[in-house]
Amino acid sequence: MMSRHQPIYDIAELCALKGVTNVVLSPGSRCAPLTLAFTRHPKLTCKTISDERSAAFMGLGMAQQTKIATALVCTSGTAVYNYAPAVAEAFFAKTPLVMFTADRPAEWVAQQDGQTIFQQGIFGNHVKGFFQLPQDYNHPDSAWAINRMVNDALNLAMQYPQGPVHVNAPFREPLYPETAEDFSYSKGINVQQVVSSELTLSKSTRKQLTKELSGFHKILLVGGQQHNDAPVIQFMEQVSQKHSLPFIGDVISNLHSITNLVRHADLFLGQASIEVKKSLQPDLLITFGESVISKNVKLFLRQFPAKAHWHIQPTGIPADTFQGLTKIIHTEPAEFFDFLDKFETPENFERQKQSNYQKLWEVEERKALRCLEEFFPQAEFAELELVHELMNALPENCGLHLANSMSVRYANFIGLTTEKKSVTVFSNRGTSGIDGCTSTAVGHALASKTPTILLTGDMAFFYDRNAFWHNYAIPNLHIVVLNNHGGTIFNMIDGPAALPESEEYFVTQQSLSARKLCEEFGFDYLKIDNRRKVQNTLKDFLDFDGSTKILELESSHTLNKTIFEALKLKIKKSYES
């Protein structure tokens, strides 16, 4: 007997045919037809995660790692809403997710039926598209509509800008197959493929850009968050050296393999004099990639704007982060850098201006790096120094996940050297929330055998402890927890630090330790409580011997603030000497 849910079962087959490999499901009854469809498919890897918020972030991590859409499946009601934080992150971080959410039939919504809320359009503007499946599947038109909508959803999720798509599926009871019911996937399922043309720069566009480019002699490149694409980045370095172009890149830009990269702009732009900043002001700013961490870089480019700002991205409307966007060039960065590589400038006085401009940036970068190298060791061992030691000791071919708040900022202050070119950096900077940082890293670890290292603060770590509430081994995940027993960032930024309510209502002190969590989940626990242990403990921590490991540094937020302020003062004094 053919199943009445056949069009639903065929959703899994269509996902597999279109390249989906990872599915994250959360337990529930209303989603039974979807759950059976995905878990019984031989080509799909399914994980069950009870906490839907954590499950969605794990799916996000899998999609970041594989660059392929992850499918999410959950039951009806508030379970769907728990996807929201990860969906928002995926939308702004341009990460492909397809959420298949079970629902009650439409006539039962708002009728006090269990686990029933308004699910249609629930994610609002934070999804690229929403599809409501038919709630009766027996008619051939319904089967056709389901296939068409799921094709559209999968295609939309993967098209630039990639992002989350919501498919809502209402089910009537019975939800489970009868004993004699046949379970199989249909043959010859219709697959709609998208054929995309390459976004190349035409001869006329290249000619126009060449004419405009010749009028600028202080050109600055800024790369935002992006994947570690080694061949393209090597090409960028070639162009940068050929034309003496200074290149700014945060740690999340994955541009650290570029030899002359300006890695510490966040440090020196916050302390440099007005005169120095004026000398660094560009005529032309060229940007690509997504978000930039550095507040000081943003402020600098807003306060000392370029005459022109070109942004490179394949399609769509870009963000005007620096408030001076003048030209949007719809192409891939690789195509634009090919144009720059072929652009020829004569050896003359104007060419020398660009070379001198690059040297100005190099001088400030070397000064900041020298201050950083002279700064350690400090009298007391604290978070910034541990991050310094960790970043320098990272193994080859690992993934470094940076939680939000101070963790990602510490890593950006320290930076990665050219020698760490095989390290790929990830961070949830679409919305910059702390809520799913650990789950995202777990998703990476589950989708890859690559060593994965998470650097996180205590608030982000304990907030997302359900990242470990599942039955899957994650031996390739090692975590550094900077435990200052509160939200240190609120003790460092202007505003809350000076308020009498700061300790209780902003810093929010807590007394937890990662030791108990390790005991609960069977992880190896390592602790650093003085400098003498650092080298040996880090060596043990970075040994991927088949165990999940958590390394904890407990320190006071007062000490960490004092040391961070001392670093800023040292850099500031370097401009006074």
C-alpha cells in the first residue's frame, strides 16, 4: 500500500539529489513524516538534537564547514521559534539553511490545540523565502506543488547571497505509517537545477574602471569576514605587492597568509594621533567580504572618509558600513583582482605616492607589532596573554572558532601570522550574539574530522551548554574557556563600566567552573592557574588524541581590564616618544 505521505518522503530524496548531506532533527511527534523521510534515507547523515536552539546553530556550523545547505527538522509550536537566533545569524552571515517545520492544519491554529502557534512567516525578514506546503497530499497537484516548492527553497538557500529558507509543512493525523504501508522513495523525482553565469567584468567596464583608478594615488583595501580561499588570497597578495596596496584584514577575514597584511589596525588606530590618521586617509577605499570586527577601523573610515568607496560583491545591495559607498561592482573578488593584476601604472611620481602611502601603513603596523611583542609576559598571567600563546601555538589545518564579546576581540588584537595560513577562522558575526557560539563549533566538529578549537568566554560557554546534550562523540573539538566569572566586556567599554549598577546588572557575576561540566559529559579538563603551567598544558590541550578537551583559565575581570588598558597605554606612548 502506497503511503499517503509519499510526497513528504520524497522531500528527503530531493534534498539528497541536490547535494544536501547533513540533517539536524529535534524529537517530536507532529514532524514524524519528515523525521522518517530523512532518517531512513541512505545518503543523508542525520543527527538528533533535543534543544532546537542548539540544533539550529549546529546546523549553521555544518553549513559553514561544508558550504552546503543543512536541513533542519522540528515539530510544531514553540520548537519552531527556538530556531530564530540561528536563523537570524544565518541570514546576516549568508549561510545556507533550510528549515522544515511541522505544523497543525490551518483550521486548528488559535483553537487551543496543543503545540500550535502562528508559524506561517514566523521568521519575518530573517529568511530569504517562506514556503507553505499543501496540507492534503493525495491530489497530484499537491505532490507537484511540494516538489516545486522544495526545489525552489533549496535553490534559493544556495544562491548568492546564501541564507536561510523556511518550509512549513502542516500534517493531519495519523502521523505514523500503518503496518502494511510501503515506505520507499519515488523514482525519477524532478530536480530543478539553476545554471548561473559567471559575473565577469566586460571590456567597457574594465576600461571605465581603469580610467577612474588612474586618478587615485592613495588606495586602501579592506577585507571583511570571508572563507579561507587560499588560491584567491594568494592572488590578492600578488596584486597588493604589484601595486603597493595596503591591505587591512581582521582575524575573521582569513587573509592572514598575506605577507604585508595590516593585522593590528584595531590596536593602533585607537591610539594614533589625528595627524597620523590624516596621513592614512585613503583617496579610494576598496572593500569586499562581510563584517569587520574593528570598531576603530570603522570609526577611522567614517571620520576620515575616502573620496570614493568601491565595494565588490556578486549581486545584491551591500551594507554601507563606512557611510561613504560610491560604487557597487557586481562581480566576484577574484574577477576584480584579475582586473587589478592587469592594470598597469607607469613608474612615475604618482606611482611613488601610492608606494609611500603603503609604507605609512607598514610603519604603523610594525610599531603596533613591536609593542605587542614587548608587552608579554606581564607580571600576572591573564586572558590576553593566554590568547597570545594559543594563537602562536595553533596546529596546522585546524579550524579556529571565536565566540563573541571579548574572545573575538582578543584574537583580533593578537592576530594570526603568515605561518598560520592553513588555519581557518570562523565566528558568528552576522548578528554577533553569544547564544550559539558553542553549538556552532560543535556543528563544525560533527561535520568534519578537522581539529576544531573554540575560544570562548564563560558567559557564552555556559549560556550554550546544551551544545553538549546529545549522544555524539566530538573528539576533534577542544575548547578554551576564559572564565572571569562575568561579562568582562561591560567592564571595559565606555558607559556601563562607570555605572554603580555595573557589577550586578551588566557584568552579571557568576561562580561556575567548567570542571563540573567536564565531569558531567566525560570530557578531559585542563586548568591553567599560573604561567609555569602554560607551555605544558597547551601542549596537552593541542594534542588531538581522541578526547574532547576543555582548558579553563579562571581570572578576575579587574585584572583583565588592567592589563588591556596597559596595552593600550603602551601603544599610545609609542606615539609620544
